[in-house]
Amino acid sequence: MKKCLVLFIIFCCCSGEKKTNSYHIIDLLPTPEVEPVNLSEIAVDAKYIPLETKENSLIGLIWEIRSTDEYFYISTLYEIICFDKAGRYVCKLSKYGRGPNEYLHIYSFDVSSDNNYIAIKTKSALVLYKRDGNSFNFQRRMDLNPNPNKVDFTPDQNNILLSYHPELGIEPFRYLLLKINGDTLSSVPNQFLIPHTGAGYGSLSENISFLNNNALHFKHQFNDTIYMVDRFNKIVPYLVLNSGGRIATLEENADGNYYAKHVTEFLSMYNLMETSRFIFYEFYWEGSTRFIIYDKVQNTRKRIIKPTWLKDDLSGGLNFKPLVCYGETIISWREALSLKQHIASEIFKNSVVIHPEKKKELENLANSLNETDNPVLIIVTPKK
């Protein structure tokens, strides 16, 4: 029998969405029936922003994206390229190498909300750069042992949260909250100290973080609870996604051979985002992934069809998969070639949309692009 890993989850075993002691509690199972959903059901606007294609801004693959009030920052695994909100190229951070002020691969990165700092998690180190106009100056390098797998800035305060995946089962921390100078503000010890055996273990995808209401929120493996960093730099509970005991126990996760054989029986979270009205979450269970949109106003859940995702009935564009949320903005992206092929299709030509003028604008945009141009960002404004 599986154990509940957070005390107040014990009190939320019945189905439906509810609140207990000010915490939202959302039952992950059973999942709702598959429902076709139009983008207009959750959004009021969809904007397509082509990322300017220049010699210094070529993007082979978008690895991660961060958004501030002024800029988009795109990680290609080796570089971070900055664009303004109109998609115009601004500058880039490109210091790939083995030197003390360089990095080997960008495993995770974040940008401070004031655009002053970029923190890069590279192999066994955190490298910090300060932005000076369109240049990035090396600030410091922090060697990390144990080695976290994710880095996030807390909004407004420029503190850094390091998240640890229990890769070996011997890591002393789950989270470390640092000042910009490297001093420790607070920490969460790792209470799941069982060394791993056999092949395979857990899911790196469960180290999830997201911004909502100007606060950093995050989830870790073995836990149904979402935490947040409050304005006093305390790590406190925020939300419960009740798995009903279907997440792997510590012992099951530590036995890699057992975990690999029974992986379809365990529920693993892949993605989690939130706006003022909606919570988007994607998880794996029983051999498939399920993408759910929870409407906090109507107290309803809808399971989205994949790979159809959300039909853009606002402007007739490509079907939309929410990938990242920043404030009241949902971001996705598609290749320029995919957009051009869609605009040339009979599906687009025959589509009936809510905003015909935006359909025409999208057609003009697609026709202005080359097939090899940089990806196009899709920026969606959700309902409130």
C-alpha cells in the first residue's frame, strides 16, 4: 500500500476539486473524457511573432525559453539568444567552452526579472553573468556538489533556487535558495535518502517550476504538493495535485529494475503551468500522457486530444500546445516551414475564424517567411 507523502493529502481522497486550509486540491484521477477544445474557450487572443533570422541569431533548436517584460531569451543548448517582444534580434550570450568564465552545455538557465542577470546551470557548476547593455559580463562561477539539475530566479529579489533530482538517492538537499552572491538563504533537506540500485530511476521531468502571480512555484518527485517561495524567502505549500497514491514510493524508485518493469503503473508529472484562471498539467500514467486544463472559475477539467491539441479558431493558425506560461501569457512555438505549409493547406483556406482580419494577417506573415527562417512564437492571452 502506497504512503501519502504530504500530511494534508490524507484528507483529500474524494474526487473533484476542493480547498482545504487555503490549499487548492485537484484530483488527477480519474481523468475527464477526451473533449475537443477550441482555443477560444480558454483564450481571447493569439499572436504570431517570427524570431528575426540573422547570422548572429540562427536557431537550430529551441531548448528552453524565458520571458521577461521586455525580452524573450532562447536557449539553443550552447547559446542564449535575446529577442525583443516584436521578435527582433537584440544580443546573445555565447561562451561555450571549458574556461572558468565559460560553460559546457546549458542544462538549465534563467533570467532575473529585471534582465540584469543570467544564471546558467552547466556541468557541476552554476555560472552567473551580468547584462551590460547588449553584452554579458562574467560575474562568478559556483562549483556545485551535489549537482542540481535546475536553476530559477525568484521574481523581483534576484535570489536563486537550485532544484535537485534524487539521481543517486544520497543527495543532501532537494532545494537550496541562494543570494546572488552565493550565500544560502534557506534549504530543504532531502528526506528520501535511499541509494539507488539496478538500471533506471524516476523521472527528471518531475523537477517542475513555474511562475504565477509574481511568485516562483515548483514540484518535486515523490510529492503531490506544489510549493512556492513566499516574500519572506520561505518555502511553503501552495497547491496539491492528488495522485491518489499512484506516484512511486521511495523504495520503488530506488529499485531501478523494479521501477523499469512497473513504470506504466506510476503517475509522473511532465509539465505544470498556471495563469490567474487556468492550471495546465500533463502527466504520464498507464502507458500514455494526459494533458488537462483545469478552469478555476468554472471548477471544470478538460482533457485535450493529442496530437490535435487546441484548434486555433481565433485566427486559423496552427493547433496550439501550451508549453510555457509567464504571467498572463501562454507561449508555444513552431517552425516557419510548418506555418507556411499550414497556411497553404485547404484546412486553413476553408477555416471559419472569430477574427478574419487576424487570419489575413497570419497569411501575410507566413508568405513573408522563408522555409529556413527561425521558429515563430505563438503568444496566447488567456481568459481571466
